[in-house]
Amino acid sequence: MSSTTAVDVVMPQMGVSVSEGTITKWSKQVGDHIEADETLLEISTDKVDTEVPSPASGVVTEILVPEGETVEVGTVLARIGGEGAAPAAPPAPEPATQPAADAAEASASEGQAPAAEVGDTAPSGNGKSFISPVVARIASEHGIDPSQVPGTGNGGRVTKRDIQAFIDSGASQAAPAQPEPAQAAPPPPAPAEAVAPAPPAPAPAPVTAQAPTPAQASQEAAPPGLGETFEPMSAMRRGIAEHMRRSLDTSAHVTSAIEVDMSRVVQIREKLKKEFQSAYGVNPTYLAFIARAATETLRDYPWVNGELRGDKIVTRNYVNLGFAVELADGKGLIVPVVKNAETLNLLGMAKSIADIAKRARDKQLAPDDVTGGTFTITNPGGYGTFLGTPEISQPQAGILGTYAIVKRPSVITDENGTDAIAIRSMMNLTLTYDHRLVDGAYAGRFLRDLRERLQTWGESDY
Amino acid sequence: MAERTYLQAISDGLREEMRRDERVFVLGEDVGVYGGAFKVTLGFQEEFGSWRVLDMPLSETAIMGGATGAAIMGMRPVAEMQFADFVSCAWDHLVTIAAKQRWRAGTPVPIVLRLPSGGGFSGGPFHSQNPESSFAHIPGLKCVCPATPEDAKGLIVAAIEDPNPVLFFEHKHLYRRIKGEVPDERYVTPIGKARIHQEGEEVTIITWGAMVYTAEEAAKQLPDSSIEIVDLRTVMPWDKEAVLASARKTSKVLVLHEDTRTGGFGGEIAATIAEEAFEDLDAPVRRIAAPDTPVPFSPVLEKAFIPQVDDVVRGLKELIAY
Amino acid sequence: MAIARVAEPSGSLQDVKEWGLDREDLFTIYRNMLVTRGVEERGHILYRQGKIPGSFYTGRGNEASAVGVATAMGTDDVGTPLHRDMGVHITRGVEPWRIFAQYMGRADGPTHGRDGNVHMADERLGLIAMVSHLPAMLPVAVGAALAFRIREEKRVAVAWSGEGAMQRGDAHEGMNFAGVRKLPVVFICDNNQWAYSTPSHLEYAVEHLADRAQAYGFDGVVVDGTDVLAVYREAKYAIEKARDGGGPTLIECQTLRMEGHAVHDDAFYVPKELFEKWAERDPIERYRAWLQHNVDMTDEDENEITVQVKKLLNDSLQRAEESPQPDPSTLLEGVYATPDDLDTPHHK
């Protein structure tokens, strides 16, 4: 069919996961006539190399992308026909890149998760967003976000059976819904390791009630290839995936690191261990020391404990400290929160941490225990890692990473100015902060002050 | 135990009560010499005499008013409307006097009114109705609708025993079609208590009367689904607890009755479930009932009127898939 | 063309004695008529004072008919009196204070506030509470008679109806059944010539309603409803006939409704002359004259009775006014009867 209006030839999507393609060969030149379905060009994608048939008959009036160039799916590559059907001049490089740039922008914005607002009940990947009364009730009683549950009802609705099966399968850990409800079913975290501070955790990803984006979630996987097996994503995994992606897309993540001499803390801890154990039945972990010091330091750096909400900066007169906890089966993590940590001394902090660790182990965390955090501490160093770049738990502004305490030779200067080599217990700390709110210098000062507190911990400091 | 038809069970229950209590007597049209239009009282007049099995004039007022007066004076009349449809002629005495006398004047009126009801055999508009909802609406009356022979016997005994006016809806289409094991001895089926006809997990059907069998058939056609059928047995006072328990269990409810839809008793049940088990519902409460017309005569039309097995199957499927 | 028998007027004391009434009985009849009128007159006042809610009906002019029939009833007989038949309640022994309590909707009235005006009855006195639908109670009375017949008890039911109410199917169906089975029931028709504003000639086409009895296979009698002794005589005869298995009788008592249908009705549609004519035949005045003439009732005798009645009414009124209002929280009780409710003399 002939066209008098130009017909666009676009980069096809050769495969569900393909997002771009490379022009390998133009079979026609500008000015050539082509029939519909006749091969116009050849492309290469990471899935397949293929020929692209012309969508129309007519004269090739424009070729916009040269051979060898890679463009996003949907980019206009050429035009057929058009007014006068006279061949147009080959497009200048700028115009050529323009569509590509446009397309790149377009797809970039597509790729971005629509900012999920607090309390947003955007349709989950389950399809129908309708939650029936009984499902709503069961969800609230178990602290489950129904959008995390695979639905088999009409249009993918979550049915009562679906959510019951979900609960029975034990996949209902964490993921507390925002509002009130009864009890959550959180998982057992790994018990505290010997040296490393408290429960180890890779990266924090408190699973909040935010829904995964429709675009991502509704993508269907192509069937497994040879040598591949499929397993379904658990709701928790989905939640983590969504949160991780969104967190990176939301905050401007920057990480600063500092080295801390923990020798003093080690010393004091040794002394306190026995006393705390016998008098209070609690172990003063390194995490407790760090948490105490961090809470104090946050007082002077409110933005690290703050939040960017819309165009407002939120600061608080309290600290709700989250602790990233790995689940026993290694299939996810949870971040219980110690509320009003600023009111706790070392003993109180140690007790609180022990309590939430126990409750996390015994699956007795309530939804209230995993929401409302203002700052988080995570320990990627549980397995010996000395540095990491944790992700911020939205909507917070910072996360403190603790790492393995390792005995190292270190230069220390005595009061006379003499240098000597000593064996010191050294530990790295990272502060990952949202650079939209917190600048590097601010973060650096925070770390400096935190280090100072830890390194000069007084024996009578509690 | 013996296998009896639904009709025989009613007859047995009534006869045994008449033997047991001389205050019990039967009055209606053609109940004596003829044994009743459906032969429920066949042989009764021979056994009990013409003053305990009264062939009444063609006068529902005399039957109903007469029963009321006799009951106030200490008798236990079991009156019969030849067809439930004729109860409209007796409405006044039933609703104005019998229903209200206890509440307003402290005088109990222990009567039973037997009402051969229901359609399915081309009875036409005046021989096929199910008027239970009209009377369930009147405070002071009780309405029972047995579906099984066992319940029919137990409930006629219970109705006679009850000190209130009890309307006994006996479904004509069950009379001879349905047989069942019936205990020989005297027993009382409690008025106001439902019976689980079959247990299930996925969806509940609340129903009564002949529709119990329609529900059963429909469930059989969905063997992969777990369907619970609750036979209300008494429409007033109805077993709210049992219905709500089932609704909470399956979270999906279908109310099925042969009576017409608008103002049919299913509306009361559905509204109550919505009010009191809202947070246990996984789907809206559905009703399947006859359309809002008089009962048609021609078999083709009647089939389109009375809820059929297919209708129920369709309704169940929709609910299950919801 | 009349078919029913017209009753003779009351006779001398001698006749009365033959019917079984002694001097005591005759004064009792008088007292009952006075109390009946007194209760209704007081009630009338209370109503206009706003102390009686709803509507208020009287049977002024019907006292003889009501008291006459009730006096003829046996202790174990039952009846379904209507709103013109306060005299039946009084004669059977209902205490006036409870009647006032009933009028005022108090908790101690026979219906405990649940029904009003004369929709009441004391079951122990053999009375069954009426309803507004008339004459719905007629087939019910027939049903009572049916029970007596089945049980072969020597008891009689008395069914009241007005001349308007007689036009409904209930009357026909009830009387027909009673006639068919020769049940022990006596039908009293209070013909007071006006059904609300509708005169008799617009209610029925025959000369006497009692004529219809023949259509049902039994006798009808027309009697002067203002002549209490004549009413008594006819009622007694019919009741005993029924008791002996002679079947029903329809007695038509003729009178005039001396007031409106209810207190709110001033009966403008009744010709003044009619009121004047029947005022001369006021039942109480007639009987008073008869007593003075035939039984030597002295002024003292009369005075004594009048004073007693007055005191009774005053005390009753006071007692009723002091009695409590019903408790709304009890509203839902008793919709259904329990087996305990069957513990009545009738249900043994």
C-alpha cells in the first residue's frame, strides 16, 4: 500500500526483556522504493539477529540511524513515503541523535518507578486491586500487605484462599501493612555472632507497604531456557526487590567511610560483660555501643536522622533506630525498630537490642516494631567484609554500616609525640547518606564525631 | 426406623400426636371423608371421628378464625389450607388475631396451619406459591419449611407442641418424590435450628424446602468444589448463628429460594450476612430466586421461573471463581 | 317482610322472678349499668383533658344490651365483646381501675399499654380481647364454641357484632359454620343504627339483620336494646338453648348510638330528632323507673348505690392515675408465647 503520509519504521522489540537493538545493515537507501514486508534493514539484539520488514510500500525518504548504532526499542529508524514521497536529505547527526535522545529519555522515565506515596495502594502485580473484606481483615490481622500476595481470583484478585495459603506457607514474614493491626509473623534472625556486632545482615531492605511498579511486576518471564529452572519470588523477595530499586531511584546514594579504633570499646566491654550478664542478664554487644554512640551523634546532625518529604525537610526530636536482621533461612531480612532510642543508655540499648533480636527470632514482632524508623544500622561485616555500600531504607536519609573488627597494626602517637606501632582493634564504619539532603561535609563530620565518641568511650559512660 | 415418603412422614407425625393428645384436632376442606386433597389425613376420620377431623365449609375464615378461637380455649388445632395460596383468604385472622394475641393480650394461640406450597408441576399461579416471606415478616408467627421426611415428621410434632401459631409449609413437589429414613419413635425437631445438609469449604448455599435438592444436584455437578449446603428448615425464627458461622467459614454465600426474589426471605438473610459478617466475605452475597412474576402454568415457562439446577451451577461457578 | 321474632318487652317482677332474678340481682344489674356509664363518662372527660391518648369510644345507649346479655352468661361461658360493650366487662367483673389504666396506656392495664381503649379482656373472666377488624372476633367465638363442642362441655360462647360489621364475610362465614355444626354460640348484634356516619339503610337491605339467621339454619330475635330485662330474657333463653345443644341464635338488640362513633366525632349526621326520641328511652332511666315501680327501689336505695358507684369510680380513677407507665425496654418481650403461657384455665 502506498502512503502519502510518512510511515515510521521503528526499532522492534525482539523479546520481552530486550530494550535496545543495533542496526547491522540497511538493505535500502534513501530514495529507494520498497514494498511492504520487504526487508528494509537488519538488526542485532542480545537475543537475536533478525531482518526487519518494511511496514509499508513506498519510497524510503529518511534513514535516521546509521549502521552500527544502538538505539532503544521504539526509536524511529527511518521513514517511508511522506509528502511528495521525495527522498529527504540524509538526516544530520544531531537530528539522528535527537530521537535517540528522546527515546532514551522516554525510556528512562518509563524505567523510573512512579514515586509511590505513603499509603499508596497502587495496583500490585496481582492485577485487580480490589481487596475483599475478609482478605483485608486477614491481612491486617497478620500484618501482611495484600499486594504482596499472589492472587488467583477474578482478574488476579487476592482471594481468601490465596492469603490463607500465603500465611500457611510461612511467606508472611515482615511486610507489615502501614496501619494498626495485630501481629506480624517475622522470621528468626541469625543469632549474634561472636565478634561482629549483633545480628549480621547484608543490606537493609525493610519491606514496607509500597507496591512494586506495575511496569516491572507485570512483566511475564519467558519460559526457562535449557539449564534454567524457575522458582517463584516470595512476597518478601518481591518486597525487597521493589524497595531496593525504589530506594536507589529515590535517594542520591553516597557512601563515606571512616576507620575507628575500637580498642577502648573492646576493653570496656570486657569489663562490663560480666557485670551486665550477672546483674541484668544481657550481653553488651559492640552493636549496643555503636548504637548508643550513633544515637548521641545524631542529635548534632539532625538531617542524618531526617527525611525529605516532598519539598520539606523533616527533622525530629527523637530517634527510632532500626537494626537490619537477616532471616534464619537466609531468604530475606527484617528491620525491627527500637523506638525513642535517645532515651536509652548503654544498658537500655543492649536490652532493647536483645529484646528485638529475641522477638524477631521467635516471630513475635508486631507491625509496630518494624515501622517508624528514622535511622538504621546494618552490619555487612558479619562475614568479614570490611567495607560496603548499603542502601538507605526509605524514607530515611542515612544508614550506618558496621564492619568486622579486626586486629591491625596501627601507628599511635603517645603524649610526647612519639610514634609507635601497636596492635589495635580497628573497625570501618560507613555512612550512606542521601545527598539530596545531606552533603559530604556534613556526613564527614557526623562520622568524625561518632568515631570520637567510640574512641574516647569513658569507663563511666553509659 | 422406616423408609417413608415426605408425605407419609407428615401424616405419621400428625396421627401420632392426635393419638397422644386429645386436644389435637384437624380442620380443613376435604380433610375428613376424602382424606385431604393430597391424602395427608387419609384414614384419620375413620380413626378419630368427625369431630376431630372436621370437614369444614369452603371458608378459610371459618377455618382460621375457628382454629384461633378453639386454640384460645385450650385446643391444639391443626388447620389446613388446601393450597398455601388460599392463605390469603385467612390472612386476617392469622395476622390480626393469632399473631398478635399473645403480645398484646397475653393470650397464646397454639395453632398449626398446614400449607401445601411450592410448584414444579404446572399448578399455575394459584396452586404453586411459596408465601413464607409474607408471614416471616409478621411478628408473632413462626414459619417452618422442612425438606426431608425426617424433618417433616419432627417439625409437625414441634409445631403442634409450640404455643405459637406455626405455619407449616409442606412442599407439594416433595410429597411422594422424596423418601427417607424416619425414626419410628416420637421425636421433636427443634424449630429455629438449621441443618447442615452437606459440609463444604469453598462456598455456602443457604436454602430450604425443595430447593435443598436442587442445591444438592448442583453441587454434585461441581465435584471438584467443596460446597456447603445449609438447610434452614425454619424460616422464622431463622438460625442466624448457623448461617453466619457458615458464611464466616466459606466467605462466599449463595442464598437460594423458590419464592420470588424481591421481598423474598433471601433478602433478609443476605442483608444480615452483610451487616454481621462483612469482614468475613470474600465475595458479595448472591441470591438465586424465582423472578418477580406469578407462577406460570406452561412447563416451558415454569422451568424459566423456578430456579433450576443449571441456574444454581452457574451461580456457584461465578462465586467460586470470584 | 320480617322473619325474625320480635321480643316482647320486659314484664312484671313476677316474670322476672321466673327467669331466675331476685332483688339482689336486679340491683346488681342497675349498679353495673351505672358503673358502665360512669366509667365511660369519666373516660370522656379524661380524653378531653388529654390524659387518654389515641381514640376513645363509648357505648352510651348500649348499656342495657351489654349488661343484659352478660348477666345471662354462665360463669364458665366466654365472649368476645366489642367497643360498645363496656357493660360486658363490668358485669363479668373487670375492675374499673384497670379499665382506666388501659385507657391511659398504663402498665397495669390488661394489655400493659400494648393496646388501647377497649381492646382488652380478662381471660380469667372468660373474655377474649377484640381487634379493630370487625367482626373478626365472630369466627373466633365460633372457634371457642367448637372447642366446647369437641370436648362436650356445657359451655357457651357469645359473639358480638355491630350492624355495620355484620356486613363482612367474617359474619357470614362464622355464622354459617356455627349453623352447620350447631355449635353452642349466641350471636349478639348491637344495632345502634349508625356505623360511624353510615345509616342502616346504606348498610343492609333487609328489614332486620336477625332475619339472616334463617339463612344459616337457626333462629333470629329482634329485641328492644334499651330494655335490659327483655335483653336478659332473650339472651338467657338463647344461651341455655345453645348450652343444651340447640345450636346458635342471632339476637339483634336495637338501640341508638347516643354519641359519635368516637369522641372525636360529634355525629352531626344524626338527625337531632333521632337523638331526642331515643333519649327518652335511655336504658338507665328506663330501668330506674322500672325498679322504682316494680321493686320499690327507694331514694335511699338509689342513693346508696349511686354513692357507692361514685366512690368506686373516684377511687379507681385515682388508682389508675397513680399507676406506672409501661417500660419501653419490655417492648420485645412476649412476641412469642412460651410453654408457661399455656398455664391458663383453658389449656388444661
